[in-house]
Amino acid sequence: MSDSIVIIPTYNEKENIENIIRTVFSLEKDFDVLIIDDGSPDGTAQIVLELTKEFPQRLFLEQRKGKLGLGTAYLHGFKWALNKDYSFIFEMDADFSHNPHDLIRLHKACSNGADLAIGSRYVGGKISVVNWPIGRVIMSYYASYYVRFVLGMQISDATAGFVCYRRELLSKMNFNKVKFVGYAFQIEMKFTAYKLGFKLEEVPIIFTDRVLGQSKMSMKIFKEAFFGVWNLKFRNWKKYNKN
């Protein structure tokens, strides 16, 4: 068993799932992988199930009935990982927009003192995104600027979904208080860590838009993030610490 688990939520990722799993397992550091599949009708879970025979004790599958949202998938994975005593718990997409080799850099940041390492597309004002339409780049970049303005949290990429948590951080969070499911979930988790006094560190990455499969981005998810930051700003943060 590794000290690190990579949680990958899936919905209709049959084109990518085997390759992403094999790439993670080929890295010089050992990572275990947990797939949270939301009832993909394309057979994603069946592909993973076959691969568990090849990678017992390294690859795990949790199947849920229906598309329940990114945030709830990660919370399910966090609880599972904490139960298994992993020290480092990662979020990563299945579509290779996050380079699996950067898992090692995120792990190093948390090993060297960060409680939450964020794979950031916008460190130092630079935009490190490949193959996105310019409209989506502008929307994402200024969304993070908007979050900094409203919340006062100096993180350049607040909606980033490629991160590493130390177990100590997640074990202190009250998951029952987490409300959002889309991009706002990513903001909520970072801001909760920030308000609870944990150390956040950004690690520059290059984000490459998916080649295979379809994006899950929607206007509903964007609106949740846009309006959700005001909800975050005025919360009673004492309720978010288990202690």
C-alpha cells in the first residue's frame, strides 16, 4: 500500500480511463488510485473493474447510482481514503488535462510543509493553458481574480481541481458543512482550509484541454461558483472545524 491515493471521479470516460490509470502506475513513485464512477452508461466502471484484477491492492472502484456531482464524489473519496489511513490524498481529472507526472511535484510540496498543494494554471500572472478557446481562458482567469477580490484569499487558481491534501487537513474538516458540487466545491475546499489556518501552496502546472470525451462544464456549474463565493464570505467558519 502506498502512502498516497489519487481520487479520480468519472462519468463517461471510457476513452481515457485505462490510459490514465496505467500512466499513474508507471510513475517512479507509487500511487494508489480510487475511481469514483457515477453510473457511467458508456461502461467506464466495467473497464476499471477488469483492471482491478491486474492491479489488486493498488486500484479501487466505488460505484454510485447516477450523476451526483463532482463535489459529492470527492467527499465520498475523502472519507474512503481517511478510513484507509492514506497520508496524502489527491484530486485529479481522468481526461489528461492534468499531467499525471505532476503528482510527484504536488506530493513533494506537501511532504515539504504544505497542507494543501494546488496545481495552478495562473501562478505569477502567467496563463498555462493549452487548447482552450480564448473565451474559456478569460472566464477561468478572471473567475479566480473575482474569488481573490471577494474572499481575500491570495490563491491564483481558486477553481483548480488538481490538488494534494495532507490527511491532517481533511481529518479536521466537517464534510457535512460542504455545500457545493461543481467549481464552487473547489473554491469552498480551498477557502475552508485557508480559514482553518492551514498552509496552501501553489505549484505551477500546464493544463491541457481534453482530447477525448466531452467536457462536463456547464453554465449551472459556473453560476454556482460565481454566486457561491458570497455565501462563503459570510459563513460561520467555527462550524467547519471538527474540533
